[in-house]
Amino acid sequence: MARAAMVDEVHFYATLARDTGEAALDEDVMQSLGTVERHEFVPARERRFAYENRPLRIGHGQTISQPYIVALMTDLIEPDRDFVVLEIGTGSGYQAAILAKLVTHVYSIEIIEALADEAAARLARLGYDNVTTKLGDGYHGWEEHAPYDAIVVTAAASHVPPPLIRQLKPGGRMIIPVGGRFMTQQLLLLEKTDDDEVITRQIAAVRFVPLTRER
Amino acid sequence: MRPLFLATLLISAAAIAYEILLMRMLSIVQWHHFAYMIISLALLGYGASGTFIAIGRRWLEPRFEVFFSLSALLFSVTMVACFVLGQRVPFNALEIVWNPRQFLYLAATYLVFFVPFFFAACCIGLAFTCRRSRISRIYFFDLLGAGLGAMMIVGVLFLLSPQDTLIMLSVVALLASASMGLTSNARKPLLAVQLVCLVALLFGLPKSWLEMRISEYKGLNQAMQVVGSNVLTVSSSPLGLLTVVESPRIPFRYAPGLSFNTGFEPPEQLAIFTDGDSMSVITRFDGNLDALGYMGDVTAALPYALLDAPHVLILGAGGGADVLLALYNGAGKIDAVELNPQITNLVTGTFAGFAGHLYDDERVTLHTQEARGFVARSKNRYDLIQVALLDSFAASGSGVQALNESYLYTVEAIQEYLRHTAAGGMLAVTRWLKLPPRDNLKLVATVLKALRETGVADPGRRLAMIRSWNTSTLLVKQGEFSLDDIAVIKEFARSHSFDTAFYPAMPAHAANRFNLLDQPYLYDGITALLGENADDFVARYKFHITPATDDKPYFFHFFKWSALPEVMALRKRGGASLIEWSYLILIATIAQAAVAGVILILLPLSRVKRSWPAGAGTRMGGYFFLLGLAFLFVEMAFIQKFILFLSHPLYAIAVVLSGFLMFAGFGSAYSGRLARRVEQTGRSPVSIAVAGISAIALLYMALLPMLFQQLMGLADGIKMALSVFLIAPLAFCMGMPFPIGLNRVADRLPDFIPWAWGINGFASVMGASLATLLAIEFGFTVVVLFALGLYAAAAVIMRHQLAQGRL
């Protein structure tokens, strides 16, 4: 019930977004959001808030993003059934689980040992067989399984790691949320053209025209 | 010195030092702006003490020495206990937008830190109430102590860790307790308890209790989660707690504005966290510039593509990143300015080898000074003045800096930089890019105002800006950009996949090619700011981008009320970051202080049986309220004026604040004599003091900017002495109205003394926040004028009361 209400809320905002010309959310993404048990991905003390449309703490100074942002990020990489996706920053594993419902395989790297262990165990317990995690430095990506159709980077960085760009397929997309914990400023969508050229787009989660109407 | 005076002095010194220390400690464990709010509310303890004394006066008065000693003892104990307890409240500032429970934790935090200030203020309030014949002297020692405390804490924080400083202050309060305890009839039990406390403080406190529990969401703790990360050094000063961290397994790679096209990676870096956050780095350098290839591929490298072996001035050299940038890109000579000696010590001392003895390079000269003051004093003209990207993205992005004054990015500052730029030279400023743009456009608006004021007819021909996905670099040329310059800028941007945001005669279609925005915000914004309807654009922009000036030095203030409803409505759709927090926090502080003040101070006081004629209480309440506000307004405005002159926020606080307090103390000591002399002539002494305050303040408002400009180049010591000399007469006059009023009240309405103390304490809390709000909105000049109006109103009340024979 609570999960359905959360999905409804995200759907409501997505519809609002569509009306104002923002990115609309794909039905499959919404379905995945409605299927994944978010309460399994947060610590017990946060569980009662699991289906609220807000970021939650997962310990170790890390957070699980606001569901609306998770949905938007997932949507922006335009996931396809045959996609192989790399995720940098496993966190609790929630984003990987959302992706796992939509693509062939997700490879996910986490820098914090405790989180990496917990997420691996959790994803295995919940039966996400198509997610593979490891502890390590996301900066160098995961060469072994490259190239990727899409890369999701949920860890903060001052610049986009060049190795990740190299591991992205031509035509592939990378999405990076920009901002501090509990507050996503905007999303950076990086597209690698078929000519290996890189183009980025800054996607504001919301449409906020910085000017008032002319007087 | 009588024990009462000594104890008053010690308590006041410890209380103000504790306030400054707490600000430091809470800025480390939480964030600066929340620290400010917590302490503002906690200071209501001063007001509440008045209420307590008013209620219990008849019972407390015969036992004055015991209660003074006991209050001092409790102040001593709760200083430490409340810090330990306060850290146990699970308040998470970042979550406040999402989780209403955080408001409860915040309220609990207020309550905890309220307690020590309450006990400190009880001591002074009791002294005023119970020793009415000595009010002027008590007030003198109160202010003298506060002045000494403010000065000494700055020095002590250079020598001791915050925790050791806390213990030291606790011992000072214990000494005050002992000095009064010895004069009381309960000296033996008091002494026993004092000794137990002393032993416990010095030897009995488990170290873990005092450990600062830094928020797990601050950069330092995030870095420490990474496998193999390790703290190398920690050093503390009033400028900040610096923690140097290494992460050998998963290295730091800090390179803001790095091109996607780069073939280079940053070498090994050590992270420096200031107050557990805002990361900067020391980069490994072995003298081989080839290892720094990435330094050619950041937006900040643009000016070097235009200048040949320039003489560079770097403002905010920090861990040396911009010095490496300059060296890699072929700077001929570099003057590197850094405010914080601890940071330069890291690069020149502890980690000199790691940093490749960067500052020993023959091309580099290090100046450990405040940037603005350095430029003002400098006789050089530079080919390039580079303002470093000092703030971290998180701090810049979360709108937490708005309350911090910054004299680096004002109209006058830009003019100063340009005066020190050689013909054909440039000013370069790199900022984080936020969407929709705020500081990037405000900076351009500020530069344009600076140029126009100096008579530049076509400022648009002197500007160029490029942007990566997360940084923008603005160039302001001393002279107009040539076609060749523009060709270089375009090629630099193209080859790095950076976008040109502006250059003279730039076509609109060139604005948005590699890093696509839904609109070319910067191009559109800069073009609008250069156009005829610039004022209209600034007025219609949903963030505050009116240029910052030295009178309104709030570069990071972007909040506009008109945008608030829209922004709040977008919160759940990922729009939370559009909220500019610190302004709202300031408003919340004022609102909470007002409500808490009424509940904690005024309501209980209104229940106390009053022994004075109808109307007298309201008028005298108004008198002390106005004085509390006005004193804080003038003090805060002049501290700001002197920060610019003394070129250092610490010197300004140490010198100006303590100067104010001490000379106000002397004014207080003299006030009795003035009152006796003047009242014989039938005039009001308060009117004379207020006339003095007004005359001096107005004179200073007119003369200080000119005077400071002329004397800026003097040595620091002379400037400090001069500052004290200038502050002395103003503060002397400001110290008089309060004790004169209190003395009159003591003669005619003794029951009113705790009221006066409580109301004045409440007004001081409101005054500090209101002064900041007024300065943000109208500038410090208006704050002073407003204060003079308040003083005049207080003088009118007093004259009226005297004329009516009520006092």
C-alpha cells in the first residue's frame, strides 16, 4: 500500500513534469519503482519512512536518494532489456535493484567496505541474480565487463573520471547526480556519440525558470 | 580588587570566550550557520536569568554570595556537561527539510546550550540586583571581563585545542565561584564542591566525552569511510580545524573543471579538511611539471593561454593547487597569498617534501596575509590576478554561506584588483557552476558595476567567460579583448570541449555546444546585464544577483522572498537545492528568539508582582530594550568596517570587539560622575551620551572610508592601535546609557533591575540577528543610522521620565 502510494506520488510529480515540458518517466521505470521493496534497503530505524518520497540515511554517512530522483536518473539512461550497466556507488543497493528489473546485468562498485558487504548480501538474499558487486575504486570503472551501455555514478567527484568515459559504449549514456547528501542539485547526463565525442546535458530535476515574467 | 569585581570579571570573560569557543566547536561538528542559530538561541539564557532573579529576588538577596558562587559553579560544570550532552542529541541539519523530527532535536540542542549562559548571566544579574550601589563598577568589570575574554580566546585557540580551551574556561568560572564562595557563610561546603569539580575537570574526564563528534555527512567523515584512509595531522586555530587525510588505496583526485578530453589524471593528493568539511588538496609534486598535465586541461588554465610568462597574484593559495596551475602553465613570477598560516605551514613544513617544496621555488613568493589587504598594500601591477576556487561545491551549493561576509567579491574589491592589473593583464575568477546560475552571474554584475563606476564605457569588450560542466572561469581584461585574444579563447574552449559563455561580439549560437543547458543561462544573463534593461533583468531574476559592495558584503546571499513559494512547491520533485538556506535560517533565528524571548522572559516576568507605577515599567522596559538593540547594531557594524581595515577577521574581532567592550566599561565607570554633574544642571546625562554617540558615529561614517583608504598600507600593529584609538571614544559613550538607567532604576524602582537585565539580554540576542538581516537588506550604513535612531528614542524616554520626576 505504502509503496503504491509512493509510486503514485512520483507518478503525480512526473505528470506535472510532463505538463511543464520536463523529462517524463517511462512506464517500465515506474513499474520497477513499484516492485522493488525499498524498505529492504534501509536500516531498521528508517524503515517506517521507506516509502516516503525523500532521501533516507543508510549509515556510514551515506544516503539513499529520493525515489523521484532515482526514477528520473533511471529514466534518463533509457534502459533497455539487453543493457549491461555499470554503477559506481552501490550504497544500499536500491538503485542497482531498480536497474536489475530493467536490464540484463548490473555491475556495481562500492568504495565503503561495510556498505559493499551489506549490499552484496542483501541483493543476494532478495534474489537479484543479475547484479554483481565488488568493493573498490570506482574511478577506474570495471574494465573486465566493459564496454557498458550505461553508467550510473552516484558518488560525488570533482570531475568525470576519464576511464569511465572510455568504458562507455558509443551511443551510451552516463548519469551523475550533482550536489550534496540529501540534496541533488542537478543531474549530469553524458552521452558518447558514435564518433566517440562527448556531449553533456545538465538536467535540472525540476523546471525552474530563473526569470519572472516581463513586466 | 574586591572578590565581587574579580568574580564578575572572570565570569564575563569566561562567558564571552565560551560563546566564541562554542561557535568554533559547533561549526566543526555541525555547520557554521546552524552553530550561529544554536548560539543565538542559547544566549537567551541571559534574558531568562533576569526573569529568574525577578521571581526569586527576595529570597536570593540575603543569600547573594552563596548564590553567586553557586551560579558560577554551575556555569563551570554545565559548560562542559552541556557540550557533552549537546553532542548526544542526534540533530542532523541536512535532514531538516525532510524530517520534522529534526526540529525537536534542534529545540533540544537550544535547550542544552541555554543552560550555561543562564548560570553565567545569573551571576551578573544577581550582582546588579543585590549590590545596587555599585552598579557602574559592576558593569565596568562585566564589560572589561568580556573585552579581555574576547581578546584572549583568540590567542588561546592558537595554543590549545578546543577541548582544552573548554576545560580552561571551566576552571576560570570555578575560580570566580571560589572567589565569591570565600566571602559567603557557606564557604566550607562550597570549597569542597569546587575542589571536587576542579579535580574532576583536570583529571577525571574521560577523553571520549569531549571528543568532537563531527557530522557523518561532512567531507572528513565521508573520506574516512574509504578503505585505507588515514588522518596524518590535525591542527587547530581560531581560523579552523585542519585535518590532513591520506587515502593511498583509493586516492583523492581533485580537479574541478577538468576537460573530458584530457589524457591526464591528477597525481597523488592529500586532502585538507577545514572544520571537517570544505576539502582542498596538496598535490604530490617532484619538480617534474609533466606530471601535472591535467593542469592544462581545466577551465582555470584559460588566462595562461592568453598571457606569456605572466607575473601572477594568487588570492587564496591554500594547499598550492593554483600555484601548480600557474607553474605548469608557464607563469614567470608568482605571488601566492594565503590567509591561514596553518595551511601554509602544512605546505612549507610538514608536507613540504610531498608538495615538492613548492613555495621555495624561485618564481614563487608566499605571503601569509588576508587577500584584500594584501592587494590594497601592494605596489605591484600584475599580469594576472587569480582568485582561487576556495569554497567546496557542497558549501557553495547548499546556500549555507549567505551570512558570511566576503570582501573578496565586492565592487570595491574588483576595482582594487583591476587597479593592480597591468595594461593588457587580467583578473580571473573560477567559480562552481550551479543551475540556474547564481554566483556566476552575480560576479559578472559586480564586475560590470566596478567597471562602469571607473568610467569604462563599454565593459562588455573586457569580459570573457568559459564553462565546463561544473565550473565557470571569468576573465576581466585591463583593456579590450582583441580579435586574436578571442580566437585563442575560442580555440581553448573548443579543444577542451568547454563552452564559451561570453566573449565580445559572441553570436548566440556559439553558447551551448558541448555541455548543454536547457537554456544558455550564462550567455543570456551576461548579455542582459550588459543591455539597457539590466536593472529590470536583475529585478526579475529569481535569485538575488545585485552586486555586493563593501557596505553590503554578502556575495553569497541569493535569496529572494518572491521565489520562495515556487521553490518550496518544487521541493519534493528534486528542487530542494533551490532553497537558499541561510537567509531562512536567519529569519527563523529571529522568529524563534522572539517567541522564545516572550515565553522564557517576558511572560514569566509579567506574572511577577510589580511595585512600580503604571506605565513606568513599559517605558523603562522599552529603554533597556532599545539600548540592547542599539549597542549590538553599532558594535556589529563597526566590527565589519574594521574587518576591512585590519584585513583580518580575527584581528577585527579580537581588537574591535574587546576594544568596544573595554572602553564601554570605562564609559560605565565614568557614567556615575557624569550623571551627578549633569543632573545638577537639570539635563539628562543619557541625552549627552547619545549626542556623543551620534556625533562620533556620523563623523566616522563620513570619514572612515577615506581614512582607511589612506592608512591601509600601514603596518598591522599600527593599524590595530589606531583602531582601538578610534573605537575608544565611541565605545566610551556607548557604555554610559545602560548603567545610568540602571542606577536611576536602582534608586526608585529596585524591583525593576532584574527586568532591565532580562530585557537587555533579550534585546542583545535580537540585536545580533537583526543587525545581520538589516545589513543584508540595506547595508551597514543603514544599520548604524538605525542604531542612532534607537539611541535617540532611548534618550527621549529617559528625558521624559526624568522630567516627569518618575526617576
